[in-house]
Amino acid sequence: MKKYLLCLCFIILPFESFTHAQKDPKIATIINQVNIDSLYENLNYLTGQKLVKSSFGEHYITSRYYLNTGNLIAEEYLENRLSTYFPATTAMQYFDGSGGNVIAVQRGTKFPDKYIIIGAHFDSMPNQGPAPGADDNGSGTSAVLEAARILSKFITDYSIVYALWDNEEIGLKGSYHHAQQASSKKDDIIAVINMDMIGYDGNNDYLAEIHTRSIANSNQIANTILKINADYGIGLQPLVISPGTTASDQSSFWNFNYSAVLLIEGYYSKDFNPHYHSSFDNMNYINKEYYLKCAKAAIGTLSSYAGIGTAASLQESLPSVFQLDQNYPNPFNPSTKIKYSIGNESHVKLVVYDALGKEVSVLIDRYQRADNYEVKFDAGSRSSGIYFYALYAGDQVKVRKMVLAK
């Protein structure tokens, strides 16, 4: 959350209340799949609780400040995570020579050129020392990844953009670049849901603020969050504020007349994280139940806008077992293909060993969703002989033998 000196003058809008509405079973299914363990898994990596493997080596992300190497490691981690779900449509969006947004697109089947954006900034503060940024804004970042994990299993009418913005803390630069680029291309953005600091609830009242302005259909998005919260019994106590703050990324989209809202903890309501922008913004101050409710409200709202189709056609092609096929051709010279299947999303490694058990090549080392995969192994520089290749996924292991014959 960008720190601004603000005049705290706002209006609490008398938005409509909702009761006894008909639930959409597909949206209910998606909301029920939002999982606190999954949210925490990514949050642990982003805040330095777990070791991250990247092109920089193995590191704990102790800071995501934009000038810190940890920011680049986080950027790579986030790109790898979104690539797990959308390998063909995940890309970096660089700007100013100092920042990079991570963007993934899930193409809609009926309206592929109309977009719903769910986003959060991933950079953190302070600018020196540890900057874990658990609440600001690891909480929003992890919730975007959770949305991607769940919605990637479904067909949607509209395209969804999963946006992770950089350099929010130094002037909303990442989101401004994204919004500016979208406007220059005349992108038809239906709604932007920005999550910034959704993990702290010091008094356990479940109050969450929804910041909106009378720009395009922003107020309608706020109304939809209220409706989703009420219809599906999420349990937040939402407070709609207009005009909403301009200190977070939804403001960049307002600048280009796009419909956007901010979901945030008690920013104006005297229950704001006291460890904001400090080295103490860590996992100890995340309120699990509150965080889960905020994520459910945002992801449920996203689902209602995206138009959820059936997941059956996708699920039919997904594997239900962990499988490693024999490479083909075998024997081979100099390259061969290895096929494998993952029954559950997990961290996957595919490693080639020589006959003495020495590691000679790591073909895969990243998170992958349940799916069928094929990898090429090129042994052009290797000597003829017997090699073994091993597939690791979670606590499962399979090993096969192959022969290089030159």
C-alpha cells in the first residue's frame, strides 16, 4: 500500500443489502475451493519462510523492495507459479527499466476480448533491512495465485487477467503502466479487483473496506462484492467507501476511466496493520480466518464476472495418476522424449543420472498443475551408456532406464 498523506474525508455509500438470493452452484464450488493452506504456501515463500529456487540460486526472499535482489527472485517465482496454470499466456511486462509486472491471461470462450482483472502489487517496504511484506502485500499477491490455481480448472465466458504489479510502493508505477498500455490498445476491461492488505484484523470484527468511485461501473463491482459476501455466507462485514483512496493500484485504472475497486482491511476504520511498512509485517500478524474470508469474497466476485462454465471438459483430459513413461526412442542418439503425468498440483523435478548415480541434468524443477507433459532430453555432449531418469512430485518417485547409443 502506497503511503500518502490523506484528508480522511469520505462517504459511506448506502449500498443495497442482499438476502435470500439464489446461489450459483459453480460459484459456490469455487469459493469452497479457496484454501488457507494454499494461500499460506505461497505467502511462506514470498516472506522468506521457505527457500526459493531461481536462476539466482537458492535464497530466502527477505525483501521484495524494488531495488533489492529479492524483488527479482519474487518476480521469477511468481512467473513460474502462473506459468504452472497458463504456460502459453504468462509473460513479463517491463517498464521504466526498473520494474516488471507478471501477467497471465486465461482466455474466455465467448468473449475473449473482454477482460476481468484480478490483481495485487508484490513489491514491499521498508527500503532497508528485512521487508517481508506479509500483509503489504504478500496477502493480495498470494490471493491472486490462489485465484489462478482454482479458476484455471474452469472454462470462462470472459478472459481473466491475473496481474501482479511491481513498484506500487514508489508511485503505483506497475499498475499505471498496465492501465496505460491497456488504454492505448483500447482493451475492453469490464472490471478490476485490486487486493491490497487483506490479512490483518486486529479486533476480529471481520470488517473489510471496499473502495470505489463514481467512475465507469466501479460502484457496480462494489455492489457485487456485497452480494457475493451475503449470498454465499462468507462472513465479512463490508464497508463501501466512496470516494475511495487513490493510494493503491485500482487508482491507475480509474485514471483511464476503467471500472475498478480496492478490497482492503480497515484502512480508514482504525484497524489498519500497525506493522505496515516495517520489518515486523510478517506472518505472525496475519489473521487466518479473516484472510480466508477476504480471498473468498474477491475470488467469488471474480467468478461472477468471468462467467463460469463447466470444468468437466477440462477434467476429462487431466490425469488421475502419477506416471512416468518409457522414453522414446530408446535407445536414442542424441535426443529423446520423456512423457509423464501429474495427478495433483505439486513441485516436480525430472532428473537424469548416469550409471553411477551422478546427476547429469535437471530437466524440470518447478511447480506444475495436474496434466500430461513431454520433455526433450538432448545428450549430444554425453558419452554412450546407460542413464536413469527420475520423476519426483511431492512424496512420489518413479525411475526408468534409457540407453544412449552413439
